[in-house]
Amino acid sequence: MKGENHQQIATHLIDYALSELVKYVIEDTGCSIEQAMERVYNSPLMPSLQDEENDLYIQSPAYLYELMSECEKTQA
């Protein structure tokens, strides 16, 4: 059973990954922080990233960005 400490760590890692994803979007596209946040939070990857049961949040932000980009390509 996963405890409260695990949930706190997961929340921290998810928040960190999200902030890094926003930075990557800004660096790659030159868009505003608002546009980058919208892209990240509306990404098809978002529900999976926020699901603590699948442990996707433990992956590196760089890997998550590549995965997010691939998800967006398949949805386009």
C-alpha cells in the first residue's frame, strides 16, 4: 500500500515534470508561458502523467517531452 509520503513525492515529481515541460515548450517554440502551459495541460499525455498509479511521473522530463510531442503528432 502506498502511503502519504509516496503521495507527497509523486505530487512533487509531477509538479516538477510539468514545470520542465512548460520550459521545453517555450524553448522549442518561443511561445508565451501561457501558451506553453495551455499546450502542456491540454496534452493527451496529461491524464497519464497525473495518474500516480502508472508511475509515468518518475520518467525524466526530457523523455516526457518527447512522449508528449509524439502523442500530439498522432492526434493531429
